[in-house]
Amino acid sequence: MTLVCFVLIPLLLLPVIYFAGPRLKEKVGYAAAIAPLAGFAQTISLYPLLLNGERAFTEIGWANYLGLDMNFNLSVDGISLIYVLSISSVSAAVCLYSVKYMDHRISELGIEGKERGRAFSRFYAVYLAFYLGMVGAVISTNVIQFYIFYELILISTWLLIHMFGYGDKERVALVYFIWTHISGMLVLIGFVLHYMESGCISIASYQDLSGASYLLLVGFCVKMAVFGLHTWLPLAHGEAPTPISALLSPVTIGIGAYGILRMALPAVANLSLWIAIWAMVTIIYGGIVALGEDDIKRLLAYSSISHMGYMLLGIASITYVGSVGVVYHYLTHAFLKAVLFMTAGVLMMQLHGIRRISMMGGLAAKTPVAAFFLASGFLGLAGFPPFSGFNSKLMIFTGAFLGAGDQTYLVIVAGAAFSSILTVAYGAEAIRKSMFGPAKEGLNLEKAEVSMLIPIAAMLILSLAFFFLPWLVLVPLGG
Amino acid sequence: MAVFSGDWIGLAPAWLCWLVPFAGALIVLALGKISRKAMESIGAASVAASAALALVMATWIPGADFPIRLTAPWVELAGSSGDLPFPAIAFGILVDPVSIILANVVAAVGALIMVYSIRYMGEEPSTTRFWFLMDAFVGSMLFLVMSDNLVQMLFGWEGVGLCSYALIGYWYRDSKDPKSWLTTWVGEGNESYPPSHAGMKAFLMTRFGDVLMIAGVILLALSTGSFSFLEIAGRVGSGGSHPLLLPASVLILFGAIGKSAQLPLMEWLPDAMTGPAPVSALIHAATMVKAGVYLVARVFPIFYIAAAADPGLIRFFEIAAWVGAATAFVSATQAAVSTELKKVLAYSTVSQIGYMMLAMGVAGTMAEFYIGYAGGIFHLMSHAVFKAALFLAAGAVIHATGSRFMHHMGGLRKRMPLTFLGVLIPSLSLMGVPILFSGFWSKDMILEAVLESGNLPLLAVSLATVSITCFYTVRMVGKVFFGSPSAPAAAAVNGGGADGHHAGDPSPLMSLPVLALSAATIAMGALGVYEREWLARLLGGYIGSLVGVHGEIHLGDPAAQIMVSGASLAFIVIGAVPAYLIYVRGMRIPTWRPLRSIGSFFANRWYINRAYYALFVYPVFRLGGWIADRVEEGALRSAERSAQSSLLWIVGRLKKTHTGGLNENLIAALAGMILLVAMLLLVVVP
């Protein structure tokens, strides 16, 4: 099967979903899940090839314009494989999960009658565009293609937040759009500069240091929401409809790390120590704010910022182990943060929209399954076996220690390693406040939807699997 | 994919012994809703089975050629050339005398505790969670013990931490009604904590050590190129010393300090008494806190060899020794004034583990390391047995009186004779009363090692601790079993207790484990003189072969032994007699001011706990809340709004130029034309 299927299936499915939506109503969500599920199946089918140390490549002649080799090429190597794996599996799980959630959300928004079907068709059509953007971005081989997909992510998620978000959703969507677009513009200018200097648009050509590398670095850091460039994230991920948060927070922003690994490494190599410091500050800042945050979705958003700090630390090390750790952590974080956001969504539905942790309490007795998911997600992310977070963090820190050139650097890495205690702290605190303690009065809990719990369990199982079978990640990345 | 090396089938007990409890945990989970009886039986039987498997391993000790390794590849970076800096992580089992002894202690004591739990937890509404966690806990601990490399040890290590977190906070409802408050909370006044808080505290504080330990493990692996204990030990000796070795060793020691609740990370353990009594017995006597000592015993050969090459590394052992001695002393003083029964035992646990740490530490500084090393392991064994008995008996007492405070007890020896026996024998062992009790032999072996190392300040501290230990032990026994019954105790004894039942000895299923453990204490004590020699020869020979010291094992000269025994006897008397007079005979003590303020200093836990809260816990939480509210929600949002409004202002201003008036438009058009001409000129002229 050629790699075109990765982009072709969502592309062809999109209009079908859009036009079938009004008739199928919420069931259109199950139809939409075909695309990510097919993507997941195809990723699995690529495994034998990648385990042999080869890579998948599909070439499609498209245009030779201005002497540019603008062939629409797609390639999957180790890094892309892990990215596509995370994107497709989380997208599929979230898609299945979102059916019941959006049903609820659309009622909450007061959309009734005929409009309901249209709302579903809008949601899932844009959802597919979102998925298409993510998958396309990580299997592209030239920057133009990459940029198109990269901006497709932005536009689709902006629409999703705008239409289905919480709170002041239009404004939040706009803030999100502007910030992420700044990232897009910086990246675009970087691409143009690089083209002017070297005449190349292929992603593989970004091996040398130039002004473009710095622009790309900053652009992708905005996407990753590292400290100082993060202000949009808690807002957007907090107010987005929860399934979209579950996809945005771990999967989408991690694509920034992908961009850096592919295109901005020379700049990182030049600034290794400073990037490590920046990463450490991000880890600590995200962790501390998460500790003080009361809104569960915002808390998770800050936790994502903190985890992007870990990934940045691995990138900063410029070591093989560190980079492997980064990709591994992307996978881990994708699964477990999705678990957490989806569980938060389940709780919000059960509690009629309550998001403040201080208003929960003693929930463990009433919804033990949600309590289990929440605890597993937090502890897995904090690096407890048997979740893949253990492996990925171990490798990131090993890489970081290995890359530490001098004593100052060593101290920074040690500081970053040490601050990982914050990751445990906010997780344990959130669990304690929401799940333990005396039951709060007047909380009436709805029964959780089983169809929403199954996707969460699937993500958890995947995270377990990648703890026990690390070679699934390490062998493809070995090339 | 996996290539197994070693005789995995023939050595099956070495991996079955931890696999069985894990499997038991899963079965318990499945059985939870179906049959409670079946669940409890499986829960206890799986640990009993691993005790049997451990016993099978014990039979290998005389004949086998240790160490034996079983390995299978686990994490390997593909495409690696030989000199790749990230060492491969194998999945491995290490069978040697140290791991076998530990496995036996953990599994056997664990099995008795599980039997006890069946009745103890009998009145709880649903215990699936309890049994699942207990089985997983024993499994993790055995996994930790049998692991062949540091990373794998960390799995068990974190697994133990995780289970303890959930078990300490088992009664997570934190009910504040007086009855629950009396049995499920811990502490008084400002330092009173509900179970969920205590669980989290234990979790975070041990995690604090773990994080440092992970950093140490990574540094050690990077400086030696392996994660495996044996391979590292084989490599540190050759090729000189590595500058990262000392930091790595100290960081790893912090992991042990956290897990074993040593200074400065001891504050979590006393508060961890919020869990049910079997949990306290399992976590805080028999297994989890021993993991730290075990870790030091495991890395002992590595740093012993390294210290031979680079004397700077002797500091690792010195730090361990001093940390141990200081902890032993500090927590013993806290035990001497504690008001809660289980908390006395908790402080005492911390203190006794301090002794073990001290033993390991001084062992590393001497050529005859085996006295200290074997002493540490010996004390670990004897302490696991007698402390488990004490915790279980304490559980029965608390269950009977409905309170955790000792001033709610008193005069119970006639009503609960079996329990009294089950407290008295282990208590004598804890005090180190000569000849018949295991604690005597093991503690004296440690004191002997300290004496031989020639470090007199350490000897003084450890002897002083002997006195305090005797004081608090006699005080505890006196307050609980002697004297006149307090009002609640009397009420409970007469059948009008809080829950209306008669206080008395618990059912046989609960008494028998306690008595079995007490009997084991005496058996170990009676055979003590042979045991210590056997351990010293076994461990001395084995560790000696690892570190390359092959010599005659001789257990010090008799003079030293007699001196130590005499001194410790004297210090026992110094501590025990006043406590006997005050708490058993009921002599009145004059309230002497300085004594009282010292007492309150101890009772306030030397203000260490409070300082931690004031310095770290509250500020970090407050900072987080402040940033979340003021910076993230406040400053950043308003900056965003002002950016928005200033942009609107500029746009508004620009809008004003669109007047539509002919004059303004003409002027603007003219200005534009002039600008164009100027630009053209500038381009064309040069």
C-alpha cells in the first residue's frame, strides 16, 4: 500500500462525512473514525519494513516549477513512524470517544432539531481535516508540503474551538489562531530564507546552521509552548472541546518537537546550554502552575507545557539517546495525556460541567474506573513503571547527562531531573483533591458512558505495551 | 526476538517467586466481585506460594556457585555499534546469597501478614483493592530483590512506592468523625494528618529520593557502561577512577535514604501509620523500608572496589554510616515521647534501620567488611520478624480499644494475654536482651563492627541509642499492658467498647501469625551464635569473591565481643530501669522544666517536619496558586487585552483619515505621487 493512503483516505472521507452528517447525526462519528483507524492499520503494516531498518517512500510527480523539485513525495522513516503511530491511534480513540461527548456538548450549546445533524457533520469534517493536517505534516518530504499541512492543523483546530469550545470561545479561538499563526509565519520565513540561501526545499537539506535555523527554532518553540511562548496554550487547551484538547495537547504541540528534530537541530546545537536552561525553566514553570491550578483542564494544559520542557531537554542534548527519548516521550505523552483529558471529559459529563478540582472530592468511591484512569495517567506520565513514561524519561535524562558538556550544564540537567518531582506532586495532589477525602455534598454523579471508557482503556493498554516492548520504538529509530 | 541466557527452567523459583504474587493480584481483581472468600484465599495463598519458592531457593545456598544470572534482552538501542554510550538494559534475575536471604525474609513474613489480614480486614465492606495492592506490593518487592540491574530494580522500587502510596491512603475517605479519627488518622494538633495526605506525603518524599537515585543510576551507568550490578562491579576496578563515581554514589544513596526513611527524608514514615495494621507491618517493618538497606548492600561491592582504587569514595560509606547513626538516635528520641502506639513502632523502625545503614557504612570503611555487612543483613532479618510481630499485635490492640493513643490503653495484659506475649517477646528482642532473642545477636554484631572500625563517636551514638531504645520499648509495653486501664480501655474491656464488642485476644487467625513470628524471634535468638557465624562466612566469602578479597573470615577477638556485650548490657539497663519504674511500677516523675522542654522538642519531631512544610510544601503550593491566579490569569491576560485594545486604538486613529473630504484626499494623492517620483529617481539616477 502506498503512503498516499495516509492522506487520501481522510481527504476522500471528508466530503462524505460532511454530506452524510445531517442524516446520520452522531453516528457519523463512527464513520469518521475509519480514517484514523485505517491510518493506524497502515502504520502497523509498515512495521516489518521499518524493523528491517528500511524506510517507506512514495513518489508522485506533481510539478516542476521554477526549477524546484516540487514532487509530492511522502516518506516514513523511524521518527515519522512513531509520530504517525501516535497521531493515528490517538485520533482514532478520540474520534470514537467524542461521539457521546459531542452529543452532550452539542445539546449543551443549545443546538436542536435539524441543526444537530449539521453540527455533527461540521465537527467531524473539520476533525478529519485536523487529522489530515497532522499526518500529512509528519510524512512530508519538502517544506512547502509541510507548511500546507502545518497550517491546515491550525485552521481546523481554530474552527473546532470557535464552534464547539467553552467559555469565551470565539475570543479564545482567535488568541489561539494568532499565536499559532505567529509560529507558522516564523516557520514560513525560515523556509523562504533557507531557500534563498541554499535553493533547497527538501526537509533533508536542513543540516547546516543559518539564520533560518533560529527562526525555525523559535517558530516551533511557539508551537511547543515552551516557557514565555506558552500563554495561548492553557487558554486554548482549556476551552477547546475536551476531545479536541485530548488531541491538541499531547499530539499537536509535539509536532513542534518534530519540526525541531528535522529542521532546527543546527541552531539547537549552537545554543545547547541555553536551550537546556529554557527546558528546565519550562519544566519547573509548567509544574508549579499545574500545582496551583484548580481547573482540571487547565491543569492538564500546564502539565503539557511541563512535558514539552522534557522533550526540549532531550532535544537540547543533541545526542542520539536524547533524540530517541524525545520521540519515545512524544508517544508516551500522547497516550497518557489523551487518557487524562478524556477522563477529565468523562468527569465533566458525570458532574454536569464541574471542572474545578476543589469542587470535586471523594469521587473514587463513586467512579472507581475514572479514578483508576486518572491515577494511571498521572503516574504514568510521572514515569512510573509499567507505563512507557519510565523508558522515555530514562532515555531523555540519559541523553541529557550524556550531552552535558561542562559542569554548569550538568547542574542544569540535574536540576531538570530533580524538578520532575513536581510532575508527581501535581498529579498526586490532583488525585487527592478530586478522588480522595470526604465526599463533597450535593455532587450528583451520572453514570459514565461505557463507550467513552473503552477508548481510554485502549490508550492505557498501548502505553503499557510500549513499556514492555521497547523495541517497537527503538528498532525503527535505530536507522 | 528475545534471547534467553541462563537456566530459566531450572531456576524457575527465582522468577516465579515474584510472578506468583503479581498473578495473584490479577486473580484477586477478577475474583473481587465473585467471591470474597476465594479472593482472600488467593490473595494470601499467592504470597505463601512465593514463600515456599523462596524456601526452595534457600536450599541452593550450600551447593551453588554464586552469583547466578538469568538474562533476556529488553531495552537495546538498535543499530548500535559496540561503543554506543547508552548501555543496553537487560531483563535479568540475579540469584546470590543476599537476594535469596532477602527473598525469604520478605516472602515468609509477608505470608504471615497476609494470613493475619484475612481476619483483620474482615469487617471492611470491600477489600478487593486491599488484596490487589498487597499482592502487587509483595510482588514488586520480590521483583526488586531478584533484579540483576539497577533499572530493573527501579521498577520494583517504584512499584513498591506506588503500592505503599495507595495502601497508606487506603482509608482515603479521611473521615473526621471521632471514631475514625481515633483509628485512621495520625498525629495530633498541627501535625495531624488524614490517610490521603499521609499517603501522598510518603509518595512524594520517597520520590524525592528516587529522583536523585535515578540521576545517580544514569551517571553510574554512563561512567561504567552498564546497568548490571555485576558488570559494574567488574568494571569499576579497572581503568582507574571516574570523576562521576562519587556524585553517582551519593545520589544513589539518597534513593536508599528516601525509601528507608533515613535523615533527612525520614519524616514520611511516622505519618504513614494511617494505613491498616497489616499494611504498616508489611511496608514499614518487613519489606519496603528494607529496600534502601538492600540497595546499599547491592551496590556495596561496586563502591568497595572503587574505594580501593580511589580513597575519595570511602566518603560514600562514611556518609551512609553517619546518616544511619544520626537517624537511629534522632528517631529513637522521638519514639520515647510518642503518644501513639503505632507511631512508637514507626519511629523505632526508622531507628533500627538506621542501625542497618550504620552497619553497611562502617563495613565499607574496613578490611573486615564482613562483620558489618553480615551484621546489617542479620539485623535486617531479625528486625523484619520482630517488628512485624509488634505491628500485628499493635493492630490487635488498636482494634480492641478503638484508639491509636496509648493513653487510651493500659492494663491490657490480663485481658489480652496472647497479645501481651506477642508484644513482650519481640520487645525484648528489640531491646537486645541477651542470649534468647535475635535482636541481641544482630545488634551486637553491628556494635562490634562499629567498635572494630575504631570510630568512637559513632560507637557512642549507637550505644546511647541502645539506652533510648530500651526506654521507649519498656514505656510502650508499660503504658499499654500495665498500670490501671484508662477509661476507654476499661470500657472496651468490659464490653462497652466503642463498637460494643468485648476486648480480648483476637481470633486464632490473627493471633497465630503474631505468635509464630514471636517464636521465630526466639528460635533465631537461640541459634544466634551459629547464625552470625554462618552469615559472616557466607556473605563474607561471597562478597569477598566479588570484591577480590580472599582471606580467612575471623569474627573479631573474643575480648571485643565480650566488651561489646557488656557495654550494650549496661546501656540496656540504663534505659530500661527508669522506664520500668515509671511506666510499669507507676512511680511519679518530678516535672522538671528542662526535661519537659526537651520532651516537647522531641515530641515536635525536632521541628524537622514543620520546617519542611514551612520551607518547601506551603511556599511551592502558594507560589503555584499565585502564578496561576496573578500571572497567568492576571498579568498575561491583561497584557493580551491591552495589546488588543491598543491595536484597536491605532486602527481607530487610522480610520479617522478616511474622511471622504475632497481636500484631504487630494493632498494624500499628491503626497503619494511625490513619494513615487522620489523612489523612481532614487532607483534610476545611480
